[in-house]
Amino acid sequence: MVFKIQNDNIQPTSYSDVAGSRSSGTTYQNNNDVALVWICSGSGGGNVQISSNGSTWINLGVLGAPGQFETSYTAIVPVGWRYRIASGAFSRWVESNH
């Protein structure tokens, strides 16, 4: 079981594969009232990024080398922050449910 911490209380949470409704090159924002856990993987060479303001991006890494290997990244996206795979293909995109 996976847990989240909210107001100093630990609560169970679940995850959904939302890859079918996500696109690289598109910016998404955490509009939940708690931090979002974001997990993505792929081998398309795309930059995995988060941002507090949508203009300055923190590059977490690159999704593998096309046709060679796949890598995965996990990020905690604070409330109001934005997240994206800037370009390239991904095979998995999972987000925590609240």
C-alpha cells in the first residue's frame, strides 16, 4: 500500500495510468489540494520537467535513448506547480489520485 501525508495525517492513496490522456509538449498543472506523485517512463529522449511558474523549468532528466533503453522518473509535484515531458515519446504516465 502507498501512503500520502496530508495535514500531518498519513492517508492511503492510489495511482492511475493516465498516459492515454497525456501528450508530450503539453504542460499540466497540479490543481489538487495536495502534492501529486507523478511517475513517467519511456525511451523517446524527452525531457521530464517541473516548474513553479510555467516559465522556469527544472529538468529532472531525459527519457532513455530512442531504440536503446527506457528510463523512469518519479517526482512530487507541489500544489500549483506544472509538469511536462517537453518532447519525445513516453510509454507510461502515472499520477496519484486524491
